[in-house]
Amino acid sequence: MQSDNPTAAILVIGDEILSGRTREGNAHHLAQVLSATGFDLREIRVVSDDHDRIVAAIRALDGSLGGDYDLLFTSGGIGPTHDDITADAVADAHGTTVEIHPEARALLEARCARMGVPLTENRLRMARIPVGATLIDNAVSAAPGFSIGRTHVMAGVPEVFRAMVDWLLPRLGAGRPVQSLSVEVRRGESDVAEDLKAVAGEYADLSLGSYPFHDQSGWGTNLVVRGLDEARVAEAMDALKARLKL
Amino acid sequence: MQSDNPTAAILVIGDEILSGRTREGNAHHLAQVLSATGFDLREIRVVSDDHDRIVAAIRALDGSLGGDYDLLFTSGGIGPTHDDITADAVADAHGTTVEIHPEARALLEARCARMGVPLTENRLRMARIPVGATLIDNAVSAAPGFSIGRTHVMAGVPEVFRAMVDWLLPRLGAGRPVQSLSVEVRRGESDVAEDLKAVAGEYADLSLGSYPFHDQSGWGTNLVVRGLDEARVAEAMDALKARLKL
């Protein structure tokens, strides 16, 4: 698909995904939001809670560090425990250090005061922010995310991740939303391959995909046309339906 | 966690994941199987249907090509359509070419004969296998996966992917299954951080993780102990419960 939308990657940090304990959902949510708001998600990576792995992935993905993409979003590892090492790794990747951020500290103090609990050393860990970063608002539980270079660091807890995405995305320079049309056919992928290829050749500026599935009734295929121009997407879908006699 | 289990990575190939259209499930399934059978999954990547991206990812992840892990499993892009480019990319990464594999062709011919449909050029695409690869059985729909170097290439359709995993995993040299115990506490992560850290320090050979969640009743945390020695995992969990007065 031809697009000059900003490119993006997602880095998920968490042993619980790799162990199979938790099914990842934050990247799926953000993928939908990015498509709808005009960003071109090109890669997702999941790495373990390992300092060197996180640093290497950030450097490979953040365009401001010579990495491949305009924007990098991360999920996970910014909580209060010993295995929350994302802030340190992000700081390292960006050539800076971590300090208690006064504004983040104030946010945590206010929340602890409201809850009537002390701001312990562990809770204060959540105010440790790379020097030079700006904060990402957390409407759920106060402890902020942060942005540095083109890396945007968010929490792993789904409710908090989503709140941070809602706050952050309108503040980034989006491109044009992706337009998408799909049709389901009760045929195997092999039976539609030739028509799909023909239409894809005529509409090289669009992305035409086929996604086979198998259910109680046997095989079917979802055909999807994606692009930035709504009229052009509709035209390609009409051409595809005409060829398939739908 | 100390482990000399074989290390593994998963590479998911598919625009439909990156566009947000489909929620990835194959990597989650395989992550569970790998933990249970004695492999140490270290990384998951999702890349688009782009030849160069797929080649680069395979080279970065397959240990036989200088990549980081003992084993690489891929999902997606081996169907009959123009956007199914995984076989070519895997061949390229492994310095070989793609040819019609006689055994794969025979499997497809037999299936087409059973179904009473012709073996079209599109269907025959699914017999295009890198030279030097061995086949992975597909109990669902005949079209095989394949193994080359340390790369194991499987289909994206979940039923087929699972059938291929079931066939393949017992044929690989597994290590020791991971033992895991978990306990849920109705406390925020900050309130358990100190005890968790103390026990993690005493049991440096194990992996202790905390996974906060938020539901109708407020905040809670799942505490998980993982390791290869069942008795040692149980001992660490007892120590953690004792500290937390559970």
C-alpha cells in the first residue's frame, strides 16, 4: 500500500507474554488505533525483562537512534517492582540516565494522599523517568508514562495502556486514516487467488489481502482491500466482486 | 531464570496483524506449548508481508544464520496467493532457492483428487519449498510446512498452525519443562514489591514476576514463580506466602 503516513513499531516488554501465561492484547489494541488515526504500523516485537534486549530493540526501532521507524511505542515494565526495568533501559538506549521527575513525584504524592497511603520507596520508583523525557498522562492510576526521542513508554496493565494511548495519540502528527473494505467468500484461498492477483495488479497503490479460515462449514476466505483513498478502495472492491461474480 | 533449555523465537508474518484486523493467537498458543515442553521462548516478532523485512528477521533470529536463538518458528504467508511470500524469503535468508518439492506436490495431488478439484497453478504454489528443506506434516489440509536450518515454517490459519506444532514439537530436542506456581493477592503491586524483591534475591535461579491487574473490585496482583526444579519453585512460593502472611 502506498502511504506517506508516519511509520511505527510496538515493543512489548514482558516475560509473562513469552511464557504463555498472558495473551498479549495491548499491541492489538494499538494496532487498531494506529490504522484508524493515520499511522503505518510496520513491526511488533515482544522481548523479555532483560536490560540488554530492551536496549537493543529500542535502538533497532526508534528512528531518532538510527532505528527503522518514525515512532516507537512500548508497553510494560514501568511498575514499582524489581523486574520493572524499562525506564532504565530506555534511558540507556537514549544515552541518558534516570532521575526522580518532580512532576511525576507530585502526581504520586497527590494520589497517595487521596488514598491515605504513604509514598513508599517502591511507589516512588514509578517517578523514575529518563532525564529529558516528557510525561504521558495516566488517567487511571497517576503513575505516568513518558516520551523521549521517538520512544513513547506506556504501562502494561491494559486499562492504563489504553488511557495513555487515548491521551498520547492526538498529540502526535498523524497522517491519513487507512480505509478498508472486506468481503467474505465461502471458497478456499486457492479458488480466489487468480482474481485477487489480477485486481492487485491493476491497483498497485492499494493493499489486497486474503485471509483463509476454517470453521464448521469448511473453508472460507476474507478478502480485504486497504488504502488511503476511500473512493479508490471502493472501486477496487467493486472490481474484485465483479471478477468473483459476487 | 537459570535454564539451559534450547532458546526459541517466533516470527509472525502478516499485514492483517499489523493493521489490527486480526488478533494474533498462534504465538500465544506456541508460547504455552514451548514453556510446557522445555523450550525457552525469548522473542516474538511480527513483520509485514515484505520480502526484505522477512529475510532480515530470519537472519537476526535463526542461530544457524548467526542469529540469536537456537530455534525459530514462523507463522503465516505459505498459502496459494500472490502475497504469500514466506517460502521465497526463507529460501533467500538461507542462501537457497525455491522449487516444486515432489513429495509436497504428491500430497497436494492426492488431496485434490480426494476433493475432485484440479491441481491448479495457484494450488501448486503451496508445493514451492526451499531446496534442502524437510516437510512439516499438515493433518488439516495437506499443504505442508517445512524446516530449513533452524527455521521451522508453519501456516497462519490457526487450526493448521496447531496441527503443525503438534507434529513438529516432539521431533525437536526439548529441554526441561518450566514449572510455575502463582498466587493472586488483592493488593497493589507497590504493596508486595519489597517482599517479592527479597524472595527473588534469595532464589536467584528462579524467575519471580508480579502482574498487576485492575477489575471491578479494584487493584490486584498475580505473583508468579517459575523455574525448572519443581521442589525449588514450591519452596520459593512458600517463602513468598510466608512473607506476605498468606
